[in-house]
Amino acid sequence: MNEEASQTQLHPGAKDPAHDAALIWALGTQGNETLLEALAEPRRQLIAEGVAKIRKLPRDQRIAFAGREARRLSSARLRRGLEGIDPSWLVDGLRGEDPYVVRAALSFLPTPVRRSVERRLPSKVREAMPDRQTIGRMDKVWLVRIRELLDRRLIELMPMLKKGTVVDLERVEQALRELGRAEAALGLQPLGRTVLANFIARLDQEKADQVRHVVKMARNSDPERGERAQRFWGRGVDGDASMGEIELRAGLWLLAHVLADDAWESHLRAHFVYLPRGWVREIERLKELARPPESGFALGLLRALGMEVVND
């Protein structure tokens, strides 16, 4: 393989590097270059240069090059998308592996992700892992096999990654807590004004005003919501929990109702890898206590969390 061809990989300015790489391989082996005329500059020129480089190679080298680049691009794209994935899922994916395998697998992850995963590993695993210099001296064939193992684990864990799913966890948590506060307060309303007032008194002024407004608006107009909120206190959390625990648990209680909706269950499950595993376990537990929600509830909640349907 000559050096010039080995540099024909991703090209700046491409809307989708994977599509452009595939186009270069196709045109470089047997395609019609007139197809390039439909592309705008500078993308057309970049792809044309890549095609020209590949066509200079003998046929057997072109085939080998295409296969190698396909594997490299596929695994690279997979790992580039990991920064939005909650590290707890990666820790779980490596559970039970030898510390040497864990260290080698971590070496293929983006630095921010690797550090997050390392912090969450059991102390016994961290202490038993070899240093990075030791990994660098390992047989390259063995390292390639570990990389393939890691990629298989990632593909199993992340069915939505190839679709470009993005979840803003900070936004999700903020929205869950805001909705959860209102849900918890609404559930206390039947117990009397004093109980509700004591709950709201634990909030700062801005949050208290927001909760009062939601309770007032939902008092008579949304009976199904009121019933669901009441059931939260009997099934979701006890009264001794902190406000932080209550508002998050109530938000997860709402998500459990999305999971109980057959029409939306698979959609929500596909986003689970972007949420902390502790949240997911709680949602699964609460689902057994939830009832299928009213029409429109699931879509409305998912939109509020930024987890609605994204067209491919």
C-alpha cells in the first residue's frame, strides 16, 4: 500500500465523512466519475482526488485498502459517538473481563470517555490493570482482537448510535426534576392545604411559584394526571426522602409510564444507554407499578426531555 493512498480517509468539508468515504471506494474501483458532477465544490474536488489516488493502485491492493478503511471508519465512528453515552454502561460492558483486557480496551476510547470509565471501575480492577506502557508492548494482533471485542460490545449496547441519537443529559435531568416537583406536589393536594403548603415551603421562591402555578392549572382540568400523581406517593417514594430524591424519583415515575406505553416502549429503551444505569433500573422497577398513560402523554414527555423521534 503506498503512502499516498493510505491518507485517503476522511475529508474536511464533507457533510457525512462515512458517505464520502464509501463514494470514494465505489468510484475508485468500478464507478462512473461523471456522478461527481452533481456534487458542489469543494466536496467534488476532494472526492475526485481520493478516487484518482485509489485508481492508481493494483486491483488487489484496492480491495484490501477498501476493506481496511471500512473497518477503521466503522469503529472510529462508533467510538466518536461515545461522549454522549453514560459511562456506567461501558463499565457494565467490561464487567468480568481480565484487568489486562480492560486496560487495552480503554486505550481505544476517546480520552474524556476513558477517564470517566476508569473512575467508575471497581478499585480492585483499577489496581490490577497494567500501565499504558505495558499495553504498548503487547502483541498487535492481540490488541486488534480486543478492539474488535470492544466494538462488538458497543454495538450491542448502543443500537441508536448509528442513527446519530443525541441526548443532553443535563437537560433531561433538569426537566425531570422540574416535572417531578410538580408531579409530587399535585399528588399531595388531596391530603389538604397544610400538607401541600409544607411541601412547597421546602422549595426556593422561584420553584415554589412554578409548582403553585402547575397545581392550580391541573386542579380541575386534568383528573388523570392527578390520579397518577397520587399513586406516586404510594409507589414511588416515601415522605422521608430529601427534596432532591423526591423530584428525581417523581420524574422517573413519569418516564416509567412511557415505558408502560406499548407504542413508545421500544423508543424509550433505545435511549437507555444515554441515561445512568441507576435511573434505568428505577424506571424498570416503577414500570411494574405504572399504568399505560393517556394518549399523547408519552410524546409530550419525550419532547420535553429532548428525546422525541428524529427522522433518519
